[in-house]
Amino acid sequence: MSPKQIQTYRQRISGTIYDRIDVWLALEVVDLTEPLKQLECSETIIKQKM
């Protein structure tokens, strides 16, 4: 969404409702003591799925 679209949407919502909107994110715990896995580039992953 563009900043203009966001501003327009926020103006349509009343203050009371807007104040009650929460965003919840589910995050996984990262174990920093274990070495990082070798990452694959997207091109390699696409080739594996074909």
C-alpha cells in the first residue's frame, strides 16, 4: 500500500477502533549457540523442485 492509501484508510477508522487494533506476530526462538545452517539461493531451490 502506498503512504497515501494508508493515510486514507486511517482517516476512515474512528480513533476508538484504531486504538484497539493490535498486531500479533508468531516468532520462533533462535538458538544462537548452534552454528548457522548453510543457506541456499532461490535459484537452487527452484531447480530442486522442478
